[in-house]
Amino acid sequence: MSDQLSRVFAALADPTRRDMVARLTEGDHTVNDLAAPYDVSLQAVSKHLKVLEEAGLVTRSREAQRRPVHLEAEVFDLMTKWIERYRRRAEERFSRLDAVLASMQDEDPAHRDHHDPQEGTAS
């Protein structure tokens, strides 16, 4: 996978990594903080972080003895633009379909002589 968008979607395909990203939206965390809720080794968490890092979703900095993991929110702009492009195309197709269905209803004689179910009932 050479393009960043593919790496990002592949990284987010794993539920543990998605959960880590969700937790990082609240703020930076250390590897130990991120590992706490999972029943896996620190090495496994580090491997997950490496995948997220290679996708450009997170960076790690050095603050004294800590190495906080930081979410790179700009990557979400790339994903959002891609998703938005296809969402707009799908909406345009649905709008055209709605127009076709509406014109078919207008042409159907059964819909022109609309019968009100309330008419003809005794009160």
C-alpha cells in the first residue's frame, strides 16, 4: 500500500487501533496509558502504534522520560475529503432516482384519482 489513504484505512480496519485513535481524541497518552484497558503485552500495543504511526495517524514525541503519543488530526481531513466526494455522488444518484419515481407517480392514473380513506366512513 503506497498511498496514505490506503494505509490509513488499513490501520483503522483493526478495532483495537480504532479504539486507540478514539482515546487519543481526548488527549495525548503514553504507551502505558494506551495499553491499560487491553489484555495484551506492551509489545503488542507498540506494534499497533507503529501501524498507526506509519499511516500518519499518530506521532510520538519525547518529553523528558515520557514518549506521549499524539493524534495527527489532519489525516482525518484526507479521509473526510475522500468520503465526502463519494457521499455527494451517492446523494446525486438518489436525488435523480427520487425525481424519476416522482415523475412515475405523476403519470400513474391511480395516483391522480387519490382516494381519501376517511371519505365515506360514518361518524
